[in-house]
Amino acid sequence: MTTKVLVCDDDAINLEVVLVLLQNDHEVVAVESGEACLAKFSEFQPDVLLLDIMMPGLDGYETCRRILAAADGTPPQIIFVSARTSTDERVAGYTAGADDYISKPFDHEELRAKIRIHARLRRAILDLEQANRKVEAHSNDLERLVTERTAELLAAKTRLEDLARELAASNVELAQQTRLDSLTKLLSRTAWVEIADREHERSKRFDHVYGIMMIDVDHFKAFNDSQGHQAGDQCLRRVAECITNVCRTTEFVGRYGGEEFVVLVPETNLDGVRVLAERVRAVIEELNIPHPASSTIDRVTVSIGVTCGASNSWEDLLEEADAVLYTAKNGGRNRVCAVQSTEVVTH
């Protein structure tokens, strides 16, 4: 690559000598004043500037400072060529921004050598700057890529978190659905059995009795056949709501199957469970749901079997409650029958 050299000297002879020495190897432009040097600098954009110090108008020091201030990007390599050779003057030149200093009268080979050295130095600086720009560009690309990938990862993480929340909510809903009867929203049979297992073990640990109520809607098949299944479903929902409203939150109400409902009453003796069962029976009768197909009464009623104790298992108590439920049905329906051990009490 051809080195561009700008020479500024008010001595025409010096300019001619420099032109002869350098023009075969470099692209050389010569000017005779600091003002002309400033004017030419922007247009020519030299690699190396040979600058005299003692000039009319702008001297070399001021011209050097203005060149450095006006340089767009990397300034040229500036070499003072002057007859002023004292240490103070050299220091002043370097302070103004010069890169090198050649004394007049100069040695021709020294001048050529220094031009070559500073030309290589200038190219090295430019190459380094270009490399730095590439590195910076790559760094910016990498940073942008990292930013984009980070944003994608964050978006993916957010999507996964959303999906996880949806899955958790779905699992909760599914678990809730499996624990609740879809029609009546009471405990499902499976969920009620789990609670019965737990409450039975608790009653054994603390030596407490508990009660079970088995509830059956009287003549429900006849109701369904005469009123239709939609009315039958509505009837079961209203009966379930009544049972729930009468029972406390500490008592566990479930749909055991079809028109049968079960209630587990913790830490309560037979009289307490029987009173609760009678309230359930009465409230359901007071609903006054018409039942034209009933052979016993013109409204929907329930029969309830009640038992209480601390048997070997809750299944034993449930079997006893089911047995006295049929006693209630055989006794005319719309009534509560209770049993403790082998004693049957009817109301």
C-alpha cells in the first residue's frame, strides 16, 4: 500500500529535496504554511506528516495541535523536521503531539528510514483498530445473540411455568372431581371411604365412638319413571343440599350410589346421631317435592338407618346402618331406625 506523505515547510528548497527523496516510493504532497497544511490535510488524509516548526503565521506546534484536533479517526504519524534541536524544543514538539523529531539538516537515509518506520506503525495502528472494530462487531453480535437466546429461554421458561401451573390446576381440578360426586357435589364414594378409614383409625386411637347414617330416597325409581331422569337428578341435588345444610362441616356427607347417601358423624353417641338423622328426614320432607307415584306419601321422603359404636371396622357399622335402613323401609318409610350393638330403636 502506498504511503501518503504531507510535507509542510516554508523553505522551498527543503520541500524540493524532500519531494525528490520520497516521490518514487510514496505519494507526496507539499505545502508551504501551517494554514495550507490544515486546508490540505482533510482532503489528502496523509499517513505521515513532515512538519517544520519555524513558519510564518501558524508555527509547527500550533499546526500540530490543530491537525490532531481536526483528525477524523486515527491521526497521521507526525514528524517534526526542524533546525531547533534543543531538549526544550524537542519536548515542546512531543508535548504538542508529535511522534518523532528529525534535526535539520537531515540525513536522507534517516528520513527515508523514519518514513518507512512510521508508515508501518500507522498501518499497524489502523490494522489494530480494524481488528478491534471486528471484535467489537462480533462482541455486539454475540451480545445480541446472547440477549436473543436469553429472551427465548425466558419465554420458554415462562411457557413452561404457565403449562406447569395449568397442569397443577388441572390435577387439582381432576383430583377434586374424583373426590366429589359430579351430580350432587357431595363426597364421592371413594373419597368417603378414605375418610371413613381415617376416622375409624382415629376413633380407635382416642377411644371414641362414631356414628354412620345410611339415607335412601323413598320410591325413587317410581319418581324417576314418572317424572323423568332430569327431574330425578334435580331431586337428588336438592336432597344432597338439604343433608349438607343440616350437617356440620365436621360431619362427612357422601353419595354412596344411586339414591343412597351416607354420613359419618365423628365422636357422637347413638342419641346424637339419631337426632341429627331425624332433622335430616324432617327437612327433606319439608321440601315438599311432589311425588305422585309414591305409594306412601305424595311428596319425596327418605328412610334413614343409623348406627353408632367402635366396631372392628367402619364396614361393620355401615352394614348395620344398611340393615336398619331396610327396617325403616319395611316399617313404612319416611322414618329413622337406629341400632347400637343388637338393639333396634324406631321413631
